[in-house]
Amino acid sequence: MGRDGRYTLLIQQLAHGNIQKFSDIFLYVPKTIIALDMGMKVERFNAYFFDNPEGFKIGHFTKLGEKLKIDHWELLHLLMMEMSAKSKKKQILKQ
């Protein structure tokens, strides 16, 4: 089975600046595709990368970067932007 063509679209969108945070990745490549390509069940994938992204293992992060063909630092940046956006949203909701 070949690589899903949406991965190429993802890289193009990243290069054009259309991906600003981690969750934007999944506008182009569904979580189910990425999870399966990583050999993970979708529920476990969600647990590592969405439910508690602060607690995921670096090995999963590395594997994700390899599958997406995104530099580790770029992927970390996207994750940090996601966490920052969530933090700001929580602060607004508390007010």
C-alpha cells in the first residue's frame, strides 16, 4: 500500500503557512489515516496526541514526525501553538 496522497498536500500547506497549529494537520490528513499508518488504534492515537499531549512519549512524537515527513522542531512548534491556543481559550472562559 502506497503513501496517502494527502500527506503531500499537508507538506504543501505547511510550506504555504496554512498550518498554524497541531490540529490543523488533521484538516488535510484524517486522524484515522495517520493512526493506522503509525500502527496505532485511533483511540490510543487520540489519547497520546489530543487528550493529554503534554504526557505523550517522545518516541510517538518522533514516529509521527517521520510519518508526516515534518521536521521534529516544526512539529514541536505546531504542538506548542496548539497548547498555547488552548491555554488562551481556558483563560477567556474563566473570565
